[in-house]
Amino acid sequence: MNNMNFVLKKLSGEENVTIDYDQILVIGYAGRNIEKTMEHIKELEEQLGVPAPKQIPTIFECSLELLTQAKDIKFVGNKTSGEVEYIIVKSGEKIYIGLGSDHTDRELESISVPKAKQVSPKPIAEGLWDYEEVKDHWDQIKLVSYQTINGEEIKYQDGTLADILPVEKILSVLNERIGNVDNCIIYSGTVPVLDGFVYGDNFRSLMIDEVLNRSIEFNYNVSVISEEER
């Protein structure tokens, strides 16, 4: 069992919480529109050589040690990139919602998607929301990400939570295939990229709730570990 500190941002104020977790799960191909999801699978197969999954959504388990709130993160290879995702933080019977990035090695994906997920740290923001405070306007919440390339920040993704399978569906799939996920951090799947994969040196993402006039934001710097022997 590992634990991590977060700031729970409630309508009544903020409080520090420590979350215990014994699983990190990453959901893939979790688009709510099945037709678009299949188009995305075909696109990945044609552009990057990523093999099609046996079933959707897919579930990948990652090591607990990969979860990080670091601002400067090192990766192996220069073709890794983040993906903005909402996070289900399941703490017993309680559900919190966070923001994270399923950073993935795109070259390794063509060989093994599970390995590509496993070799990259999984950044997560410090802020959490109580699911009960957002569930009634869930589909209106926005997910946006940016990448900085050669000193210029460009918009990389722009969507809403309506693009991704909802909390109840994801938990239902997990309960059916895995069983108990009461102390688990779950990466939900992402929204489409705007203009293909790009590889920047900073990844910034936001989850924006215009109904309650608040947001969660985080960013991290991406640096590449030298593959040469020294």
C-alpha cells in the first residue's frame, strides 16, 4: 500500500487529504463514441504501428512507484508524450476526481502497449474534487492540454468529459474484470489530439468546471535521459 498527499477542493473550502492506494490502473480506448474510438484505433495502427486491442476499453496495470507529482520528469527516448485524463481516486466507498497525464512512450507502443505504459512515470495533479459535487454537470467539464515546443506553447487537446466513458461505466468494467478497486487510482482515458502526436518539453493540462467556476491545473517539464553509456 502506498499513499500520496492531495488538496481536496470542496465548495466549503480546501483541506489536505492523504490517499492510500494499492493499485494504479490505466484505461485505454475509453471514448464514449464507439465509432470514433475505432477510428482512433485504426489511426494508431496505421501511423504508429500500435496493435489493435483485443477488447475495449482496455485495462493496464502500472507499478505504484510510477505515480508522481514531480514538476521535472525524465523519460527514456524523445518520442514520449502526455495525455490529459480525468482521474478516479477510489478511497474505500468514497470517490474523488483528479487530473493526470498518461504519459506514454509512443515508439514502444508499436511493440508493446503495456510496456509503453509501464516505462513512463504517471504524473498527477495535487488537486481533487469530490465527485458528488460535479456528477450532476459531469459532461460539461472541459479537458484541455498544451505542449511547449521550441519555446512556443501550442494547444494539444481540447474536449469535455462527455468524450470519455463516465465514472460508473469505468468502475463497472473494473469490477467485472478485476474485482475490488476500493483503494485505487484510475486513469480514465483521454480526449482526441488536435493535430497528431507531438513531443514537447513541457506538458500543461487543465480540467475546467465552468458551472462551479473552478479548475484544476498542473504541468511538468519533460527531459530525455541519455541512452549513451558514460
